[in-house]
Amino acid sequence: MITHLLLAAASPIVHVNAALNSLAAVLLVLGYVLIKQRKEVAHKRVMLLAFAVSSAFLVCYLYYHYQVQHVKFTAEGVVRYVYYGILLSHVLLAVTVPFLALATIYFGHRALGCNQPASDDGPSPESLEASGRYRTKHRRLARITFPIWLYVSVTGVVVYVMLYHLWPPAGL
């Protein structure tokens, strides 16, 4: 069964893409759990890893679609509308993820004082105030970024399963 599923796609890279999307989703949820547990350093590392995995996905995705151009969805009826509805929402939101993620990472980075010069006296009141402002911006933007990024990662896997396994293109 598993072998059949792995052989159903046109190129091995589609499996890599699905694995990267799946891993990104898991890392996003793990990052969310870590921040709820107030483990900021672990949260930061996991979220940066999620961004790296999503970036690797984007490179692989663009390479694959540069090579293949287009893969036709073969199912007919209601499922076709469901597929294209998921795909449309996925693509529209996916365009926003790199910008949202980069801005969220930037604010989180600044909130942790990563760009503050070291001082023997500790952080200045000004730097603590600035850090608090960046933390507020990070939290506000993360409340928007997280659900969009997670949705895009999960629906990427859903599109993959629908396109390559449930209704694979002819000739695969």
C-alpha cells in the first residue's frame, strides 16, 4: 500500500514537498506549544527551523513547477470544486506567508534584544521599553501569521494527497 502511494506521483520531489509541508506544520504546532509553556528560546529555535523548512519547500516547489509547469486534476463532480476551493485559498494565503513570517521573526528577534549592544550595567530602560514594544508587535502579528502559515502547510499536504494519490493524473 505505502509503495503504491509513493509510486503514484510524477516526480520524487512532490513527496519531498509534502514531507516538508508536513514537517513545517508539526514544527509550527510545536512552536505554539513551546510559547504557551513560556519556553521562549526553544520556541525561537523551533520557529526558525519551521521557517527554514518552509523556505526549503518553496525552493523545491518552484523548481518542480519550473520543470513540470502544470499537473491536471482529474476528478470530476463536486470533489473538483472542493479541490479548486482548497487550492485557491492555499495559493492566495501562501503568497502572504513569507512576508508575514519574516516580519513576525523580525519583531520576535528584536523583542529578545538580539540587536542590543552588551553592557556591564545590564539593559538600559530604553532598550527594555523598545523590547516590550517589539514583543507586543510580535505577539499581534503572530496571532495572524500562525493560523495562516499552519493552514497553508496543512492544505499543501491535502492538495498533494488529492492530486497525486486520490485522483492521480493519467499516466502516473
